[in-house]
Amino acid sequence: MNPGNDNDGKKWHELPGGGINPDAGNSLENYTGYLRRGEKPQFNPDNCINCFFCWVFCPENAIIVDGEKIAGINYDYCKGCGICVNECPVSHEPLPLIMVEEKIEL
């Protein structure tokens, strides 16, 4: 047995799964919108094709869904990373998602 190996002699398929969040679903308890630093995505529903790529890839669960449509962005959770904008497959103007400067009031 290797020093520092905590497998207790178990084979790989006998080990518990890694990367599992035992407290899944708690992200809505933690606002992350305060992490934005000068930019945020702006949503234009008229140009959205409702592919849900933005919703799938958003790391903060900030994309608002209403039934079978994207309805907007919850800025309490959006940290302005721009992943939603980068993953949007729409390539013609005007785009459904663009990054805009955010005025921060102190």
C-alpha cells in the first residue's frame, strides 16, 4: 500500500464516487452577484432561440426559465463571467446576450 493512499486496499470500483456534493441544491442560499466587477450580460428575449445553452452552462444558476423559454437573468446570482454570452449559438445581430458595462453605485 502506498503511503498517503487512503483507499484501505479497495479496488477503484469499490471506492465512493468523487466530486459529489452531499449538500446539492444549496447554491440558491448563496448570493454571488456581488462578485461582478464592471460587466454583466444583458438579455434580449426577442432574439433568443431558447436553446437553453446559457442555462446549461451558467455556473451560478442565474438564468431564469419560465416554462419552455428563457425569461432573463437573476443578477442576485450572476457574477458576470460571460459564459452565457460565449455559449449562445446565435451569430446574427442583434444578439440575445451581450456583455454590457455595469454602473456600480457605492
